[in-house]
Amino acid sequence: MKIKIIHSVHLRNNEHVQFQNRFKSLVERFTAKILKIEALFSLYLILFSQEIESFNIIRKSDFSKQIEKADNLRDNTFRGACDMLRSAHRHFLAEVREAATRLQVVFDFYGNLADEPREGETADINKFIAELTGKYAADLNTVGLTEWIAQLKANNDAFAQLKESKTTELAIRTQLKMRQQRIKVDAAYTDITDLISALSLVEGEANYLPFINELNALVDEYAAILAKRKGTSEEEDEDPTEDKK
């Protein structure tokens, strides 16, 4: 029985580490000595430990949580401004109610910016703020929204800067190192599986079939993950109107 091919290049970093870690555990359970791959497995362990180190660096410098926090902050600021505007429609002063009515036209035109996809939201908030602080600056002041809009701009700018920081030279070097480590680990993995396949052919499957069966099941599991992701991606391509935040 042949060992199935895993297209590991398409795995995300965390999936790649998980797959290789489970492969390592599988070998350790059957033992490298019995599988007759001791030398190759020793080299593999060194390379895989280096991949884990690179992955841990990426996780520690991962901006995803920071980006989510920054996005939530600007969303909440926008929603707060909307709440303030709603209250202004019921203000006891007619001039405030009239200013609120004029501002409502702009708010309605841009809609719920907090629900937009992140990239589009950044640009639309900039346009929204530019319009409000230009023609409607006096109305903002009358309603009491000047500081809210200034804070929204600060939050939006902070989000944009955080997104840009993901492409700093350090982040690029870290990702490159991870990619290089993955290539080395994949090569070591292939050397091991090629040797096991050869030994199985020469010595017979009896001593290797249980290991191969379990490894093939593991490969199938991750192949299903890749297939599902590809299918989802193709569905999104077919319906470009479905933006996801």
C-alpha cells in the first residue's frame, strides 16, 4: 500500500504544525527503530523543532487580536455617535433637532459602517468624516458630535496604521523564515515516507501496513480540510456580493 501524498504547501501555518506534530507522535508510537528510519527521523525532529520555534514567534507577534480590538473600538465609537444623533432628534432645542435632521442625511447615506468589511470600512469612514467635518462642521458642533467624530477619526487612523504594520520588515522576515522551515520539514517528511514505502515494497507490507494505514487516515483528514476550503473559496468567487468581515 502506498502512502498518500499530502499537499502540505496549501496548509496554513497552524495546520502544518498540527499535521507534522501528529505525524511525529505516530512515528514515536510505532518507534523509529522498528520502522527503520532512525537517522532520518532524528534529522526530522531537529527541523520540526525549528519550525515550531518560528511558528511561536509568529504567534507572539500575531496582530489578529490587536486588529480585532482596534476594529471593535472604532465600531463602538461609530455606534455611539449614531446614538448621540438619535438623542439629538428629541432635543428640547429646535436648532439642535434641525441640525440633527441635516446630519441624518449623511449618516443614512453611508449606512451602518460598523457592519462593513474591514478594508472597505476604513475608506468609507474617511469619506464619512471628511464630509461631516466639512460642510456639516457647524451642525456637528450644535449637536455635540464634534468630539465623537474626532475620536472616530483617531480610532480609524489607529486601525489603518496597525494594518500597515503587519507588513513591516520584521514580519516579512518572520514569515519567510517560517516558510523556509516548512520546506525543510516537508522534505524530511518526504524522505521518511519514501523510505518506509521502499522498505514496505522490499520487506513486505506486514511490518508497515498498520503505520501506513494510520498515516493515510491522517492525510485524508487534512486533505478534507483543504478540499472544504477550496470549495468555500470557489463559492465566494461565484458570489462576489457576499462580503465577509
